[in-house]
Amino acid sequence: MDLERSQALHAYQVSEVYRLAYRGFMGTGAASMVVSAEFGPGTITLTIQSSSGSKLILNKVFKKLLQAERQALGVEAQRKGTQPHEL
């Protein structure tokens, strides 16, 4: 079934929006990031479309989240025989 599904689905793109507002011991901060993920035959590409807000949140939270997502996609891609692309 996976083979039939992958043959029928040639490519698709998804946009994800990440938002975080922090209020705590270290003060307050907020950030948002829009990321597009393109899936095609044998390829996976993650691209940051836009980002705004706290550089600390962008670099320490969102970019780490994208690294983890890329690693998870890499494991899934290896299982399916595809490779993710860098941001």
C-alpha cells in the first residue's frame, strides 16, 4: 500500500507556522516563524519563509525544533529511500 500511495502522490508542499510567547523568570519574549516543507519523489526540503521576534527564541527554540524535525524526517526518509535537504 505504501508503494502504491507513493507512486500516486508525486509532490506536495505544506506550510507550518510556529509561534511562541514567553513570560517568566527571564522576562518576556515572543517570536514566530513560517516554514515550508516540500515533499517530492526522493526529496524533502525544509525552507524558512519568514521569521520575526526574539532572536533567542528563534535560535534556541525554533531552529532546534527544525533540527529535530529534519532528523525525524531523515529517519523516515532513510526508511523510504529518500533524503531530506538542509534548510
